[in-house]
Amino acid sequence: MIKMCDINKCYRLSGEDIHALNQVSIDIEDGEYVAIIGPSGSGKSTLMNIIGCLDVPDSGSYQLAGTDTRKFSGRQLANLRNTHIGFIFQGFNLLGRLNALENVELPLIYQGLSRKRRRLQAMEALASVGLADRVKHRPQQLSGGQQQRVAIARALATKPQLILADEPTGNLDSVTGEEIMDLFDRLNREGNTIVLITHDQDIAARANRRLSIVDGKITEETGKGSA
Ligand SMILES: Nc1ncnc2c1ncn2[C@@H]1O[C@H](COP(=O)(O)OP(=O)(O)O)[C@@H](O)[C@H]1O
Ligand SMILES: [Mg+2]
């Protein structure tokens, strides 16, 4: 699913170079559930942006679902992103003037589906996260946990090959966070590939495999054969 080799990313800020990612190589297979854990400033968001094709590395290669992303234009990357990746963010990123159903339908509009088909797929996704009875609610009429479930439904609606989550429980209380993590467990059991980014060891412990990032360098913590 994900094959990164010797990825580097630097930021230049007032004459100073920040090596945000340093020779990062990662291999993630279909169906894996991987947590990437590291402290603030370690390069997690930079890595997520590259995995999610929201940004490109300075050097190194990145293959997503068998496609070498280096050959792609910005527009092609946007298309790859829309068809292959479901994003889940800490702040939910729902549109306040749209109801739950409309929020979940949004990514489907870009896929050129019929209105009827969109509605059906969005309803299915909302039902799968237990929100079939909340489709007409706007985000501000929902609890934080429900808002995150709408965001998860939105990520699932396009039936992506990869679910990419950045601190998905960061804005939730611990009980609600647990419920969201239970949902991730189920999605993985159902075959979804999940990459979860977090600074929280307890959250990371839920994944089958953990990669640790410190100062832009990745090391395997546990998992696959080394646990
Ligand atoms: N746009 C940017 N310009 C300059 N420096 C940046 C930029 N984005 C991130 N950085 C720096 O790169 C490093 C990694 O940042 P980031 O990937 O956001 O870490 P994390 O998500 O783990 O907190 C930090 O030192 C940060 O200050
Ligand atoms: Mg970050």
C-alpha cells in the first residue's frame, strides 16, 4: 500500500534549515493497522502530509497503491488522494452549514456519482458508524464523538484503500476517545488499512504495529516479528 524510500523534507525558516524528515523509509502492506508515534515537532504532520499526497518530499521515492507519486502533477495527486485515501483529523473539519449527510456526500461529488448513488453511499457510511438517526443534524447539534464519527463516515464514503488519521481522539474525552478507537479496531478487522498518527502511547498501543518518529527519523518500535 505504502512504500517510502529515503524520504527527506526540509523547511527553510529565516535562513535556518529544519530537517523535518530525515531518510525516512516505510513499508506498509494492505490491511495493516499502523500507529506512527512521536512527540510534538518530531515530523508527524509532515509525514502525514506526504503519505496523504498533500505535500511532496524534497527527495526519495513514494509509492502509493503501486503508483509512483513522483511522476504525478498536483492535479493527478489530488485525484489519487480523493480516490485512495480517507482523511480523519483531530478537529473533525466538518462544514458547519451542512448537515451530517451533506458533509459525508462531499467527497463523493468529486467522484462524479449520481445524486441518488451519492445519497445511498453516504447513508451507508453513516449507518456503519451508528449515526443513521442523525443524518439531518448539523455538526453543532452533535457531540464531539458524534462529529468525529461523521468525519469517519465521510472518510469511508469513497471506500478508500487507506484511512489516514491525525490525532483522531485529540479533541475528545477519554471515554469517547475509546469508542472512536473501538471503531478503528472494527474498521481494520473489516479489512481497512489504517495509519494513525499520535503522540499518545495508549492510543498507539491499539495498533498492530508501531513506528516511532523522533527528530524526523523513523524506527520500528514493536510489531511484525519483533514484539
Ligand atoms: N511550514 C513549515 N515551515 C517551517 N518549519 C516547519 C513547517 N512545518 C513544520 N515545520 C517544522 O518541522 C518540524 C516537524 O514539524 P511537524 O511535522 O509539524 O511535527 P509534529 O506534527 O510531529 O508536531 C518542526 O520542527 C516544525 O517546527
Ligand atoms: Mg502535528
